[in-house]
Amino acid sequence: MKSELQEDIMKDIITNNITNTMKNAGKDAARKLEVRGAILIGLLLIIAFCAVPAVSAGAYTGDATQLWEFKKNTNFIDTDISHDDTFVVTGGVIPKVYLLSVNGNPVWEADVDGAVNGVSVATAGMYTAAGTKKGGLYLFDRNGATLWKLTLGDNVYDVALSSGGTYLVAGSDDGCIYLYKNSGEQVWKKKINGNIYGVSISDDGSIIAVGKREFEVSAYDLQGNRLWSKKTPEQVLDVDVSPDGSVIVAGCSDGRVYVYDREGNLVWSYNIRMPVNGVSASIYGSYIAAASDDTYTHILSEKTRAEILKVPSLAKVRGAALTVTGTNLAAASDDGTLKYYALPITYTPAPEATPEVQYPNQPTVPATAASAVLEISSAPSGALAYVDNVYKGTTPVVVTELTAGTHSVTVSLDGYSSYSTQVELSAGRTTSVSASLAPTAKTSPVTVVTVIAAAIGALLIFAVGRRDN
């Protein structure tokens, strides 16, 4: 009896030991799995971050927001936004030009002699230009009335107005570039041969960009002197000059976007891999929109020199236009749809270390007996200048054709306090305003890297704490 009892006790002890050992082993395994799981999550977060372009918080966040849509039974070919972001113009296969407010409300529509290839609108909608497939070059007033019409060759491919509408440049299949004043007076005509697919002009009219079907992009000054010319691997379908005139962008049939500085140096390029039908640059070339056959408008960043956003359409996108600061986009597509978006990006000012550059070809137009001239400069330069709340360009800028009397002047630059003043202008005289901009306090931005690093640290601390328990 005693030996049997002892055997039973020994069996119970052995069974309990095995059970406890298995339980402890299970707990240890679970703890190890928790630690490994935490580390795995951290590694996955790091891998996910590395797959995303490194853009600091506030530079780009999320998707574009469609604000409105305008639709017609046509194929839209081009679009433009006025320099003060108050009007949007478009045109297409149907021989009409459409002007809309920045809220998407139709303002007027005007008949032309053929399909519309190119459109442009000046500040406050004072002037609207259009070029047609029948060689027509049109200039309309703010009410849609035709101020004048000319015939240039058989096909006017593109048109562009300076910000105030003082100058109008056009490119034609007759191999000529034309520059006109808004009065209809021809300033000059340059024969460069080939088909001029794209033209653009800076806000102040100091530099003109030209893109040719014959694999070439070039730049001219206001007097018609060629500043430089560069060959491209494929046809140049469109060009754009940044509002301040510092950057020239070319979109090509091979899908590449080329970015040149004012002197013609290739700064960077990007390959979309599908034909680029239209391009638009914000101030300083900080952001570039590229309308493509792949049904997207691609938003490129100068900071990353890569694509940061794709805005989808339902058909090939023919025309794209950015506002001066690059925060809004108009996109015109083959399905007869014009869409207007708010982009999830922030305006990027010029680098503080960039010295002020004086361009000898920048035009200065003398005041007439009936008008006054206002010269606006700032330190640092490259600020947005407004007269009576109307955008006039970037500093230094010369504003002409102002009426005598009191006018308000506002100068603003991101990262600096705005400058505002009242000036008294006299007819036939030039008045100067110099704004000294004070930098605002800067806060350290919370970046994606910081957030992910904090998350990984928290996970690892949690895992180690669990393991110690």
C-alpha cells in the first residue's frame, strides 16, 4: 500500500512539473512572439516610409480637391488662369472661347472662326486671347467683345498674354513668332521656320519662350533678340515661363518635362513616359503641372524633382494651368470637361540666399501724359506685388498705365510679414516703393520621419517592457 501511494505521489509531482514547464515555455514563446512582432511592425513602418518620397509635413498632404467642373459637348484643348486667380478660360474643337469666374460661373462665350488651339487671360479678365486652327488670332475685352482679329498663316497653335495684357505673343505654322500690343499694333515678327507649337511670356513681358515641332525650345527678349536655343530629343508640344521669368518649362511628345533656368541651362527633367500636351509652372518653378495622354495631370515638385501628385481625368488631358503660387489647378480634357482643383501643397518662396538678379532686357515702359508708373521693389526680392488688391507680378516690378491718385500697395512673401502702404501717383511721373520685409518666427515642422521614429520607439519600449515582465 505504501509503495503504491508513493508511486501515485511521484506521478502527481512529475505531472505537475511537466504542466508548469509547458506553461512557462508557452509564456516565454508568447513573449518572444510579442517582441518579434513589435520589431517586425517597426521594420514594416520603416520600409513603408522608404517607399514614399521624403516630403516634409505641409509641403504635400493628400489628394487634390475638385472645386468645380465645367462641361461642354466638345474636346477641350487648352486652358489658362488669370494671374490674379480671378478668371479661367478654355476652348476646344467647337469654335468658341469660354470665360469663367474662378468659382466656375460662366462669364461669357465668344464665337471664333475655327477650333481653338490656345487661350490666355490677363489679370482681372481685362483681355482674353485665342488662336485657332484657321489661323485666327483674337483679342477680346472683359465683356467678350472682339477688340480685333488677325489671320496668321493657316494655324495659330498657341497664344500667351503678359499679366496685365499689355503684350500678346502668338506662334503659327508659318514658322513665325508674333508679338503684339493689346492695341493690335505689331511689335515684331520673327521667322524661325517650322511649326511653333507652344509660346509663353513672363508676367512683365521680359522673356518669351517658344517650343517647336522640330525638336527645339528657345527664349527671346521683348525686343525679339534670341537669348538661347536648345535641342530636345522629341517634339516640344508646349512651353511655359514661370510668372517671375526665372524658369522655362518644356513638355515633349516623348513624355519628358524639361526645366531650364533663364539663361538656358537644363536644371532638371522628369519622364512621365506619355506625351505631355500642356505644361504650367508656378512662381520660381516650385511646382509644375504636366497634362498628359495618360489621362492624368502630373504635379511635379522642384524640391524633390519628382512627381508628388497625379490628378485623374476620364480622357486625355490637353491643357493644364496652375495659379501663381501653384495651389490651384485647371485641367482641360478631351471629354469636354474643365475641372478646377485645390491642390494639397503649400506655396514655396524663393530661397533666402538667392541674390537679387538684374536682367538687362527687362522692359521699362515710360509713363504717358495720361498715366502714372509705379516701381515696386523689396528686400528680399521675389515677393508678390499687388496694387489695389490686383496682382502685378514679383518684385522688382514696374507697373504702368496707372491712373493718377491714391493707390494701395501690398507686398507679401511666404515666411515674411506683409508690407502695405498708400502711395500718391501723378500722371506722367514714376513713383518708387521699396518694401523691407521682416522674417516671421519659424517653428520646427513635424515631419513624417519624426512621427514614424516616435511610433517605432514606442513599440520597441512596449516590447522590451513586456519581455522584462
